[in-house]
Amino acid sequence: MRKTAGLFLLVLSLLLLASCNPGTPKGILSSGEMEDILFDYHIAQAMAQQGNRPEDFISYRAAVLKKHEVTEAEFDSSLVYYERHTEKLQEIYGNLADRMQKEAAAQGASAADLSSYGTTANGDTASIWTGPHAMVFTPDKPFNYAAYSLKADTAYHPGDRLILDFDAQFIYQDGVRNGVAVLAVQFGNDSVATQVVQVQSDSHYSLQVEDTKRLGIKSVRGFFLLSKGNEQTEGGLTTLKLMFIENIRLVRMHIKNEPTNGTNNGITGGPSGPGMPPDSGGRPRPLPIQGAPVPAGVVRQ
């Protein structure tokens, strides 16, 4: 009798333990499997872009699923499951961002990269970015937004130029790509110059704000955002929508006695295009666009 009662209690304890720690349902990919697939998706997209044939991503995507022995139906079902379990989705994207950051760090800026922004004859350059060098975004909160903020110190000089550089890559099954990047600089007289760029394609982006009036810089802040859009016209809730921001660099340049004319504090920025010297990778710098105001007191949503 005692042995039977002990066995019953043991079985009951195991059942209770299992109920308190539910695993992944049958037919749903584990979080580790989803992370590996999404990371390979990212690599496949980069390969397609290097060949200047974005349409090749369709075949690369099929190769990724074949590599992991997963069908489209299994992947889609798993995506639905993780969209409904945000805590597990957060873990996946956290790990994915870490892996991407390591990859970006392996390809990070060198002294030669920084020198491409200006020579010592015109000014000195320094990398001041303190955040992750790679981020992953989905349209859903809290994974759609990331802010950054830096306070100026004695290393900043009147007339400095701030340059935010990054690469964007999208994996969208459907819908409109609608990312935003913002660079805002507060000057010594508390005025603020802001540069905003729409991030809507796989490209290299650069935003610049210069202290042309030589007021001195108090702080630098900004954010990256992936908007949700209209789900009724741009795709359902469970389609794959990812924005990768990589190779993030924020560079401060000392500009020596070279103020420029204009009323917009030397604001320029946008996706790659003609009009500025190419960067270290041979990619063209952007054409100027008009800046827009940034919300005060930006915090992570």
C-alpha cells in the first residue's frame, strides 16, 4: 500500500511539473530551430543582394527550409504560434540580434573606415556608438522600436558633424516596408536639428547633422522604428515581416573652421545615391533631404 501511494505521488508530481513547464506543441518548431532558420533567412537575403538579383531570394529561401528539413506549412504554423506567444518570440529575436551583432562586429569599422568620413587635414573622426551594432525588428510592440541617447562631453567641439551610418535589410512575405531612422542633435542654445529617413529598401543609409553655427553640442539621440501599417490591405497578422539594421556606426567629426552656409544646420541624409563621396565599401553617399522634428523624451515603448 505504501509503495502504491508513493508511486501515485511520484506520478502526480511529474504531471504537475509538466503542466507548469509546457513545451512546444507537436508540429511546432522549437525556438532554437526558429532562430536558426531566421538567421539563415538573413544570410540568404544578403547573398541575393550581393548578386543584385533580389528575386533569387525565393530559391534561397526554399534552400533554407530544405536545409532544416522544414516545410512551408510547418514554418508558417510555427510563425503563427510564436506570434501568439510574445515572450518566446522575444527570446528568439534577442538571440538573433546577439548573433547578428557578433557577425556585424566581425565586419566592424576599422580606422580606415573612419578615415573615409574625412581626412586629418579637415578634421578628426571618432566612433561614438555605444549600442548594439545589429538589431532585428518586427512590426509588433515591443519589437518594433529601439532608441539611443548620448550626452556630449569635453571631446565634442563647436562645429562637429555627426554621421549615423547603417545597412538595412528586409524579409517580408507581403506588405509595405515602412521603417524609419532618426538622428537628432541638441545644440548649446537648446535648439534641435533633426534628420529623418524612411527605410523602405535593402540599402545603405547615412544621416548627418552638422553644428554649422558652431553652437556646441549638448546631446545626441534618435531611434529606429518599423511601422505596422494597414494589416487589412498589407497582409495578415502572421506573415513574416522582419527588418534587420546592421553595421550601425555613429561617427563624430571635428570640422576645423569650415562652417557652411544655410539654415538647416547642415542636415543631409537618405538611402545611397549620388552627391557625396563613397564610403569605405565603395557605396555612394546620400543626397540631402529635409529633416523633420523628433519627439521629445524618446524612450523604449
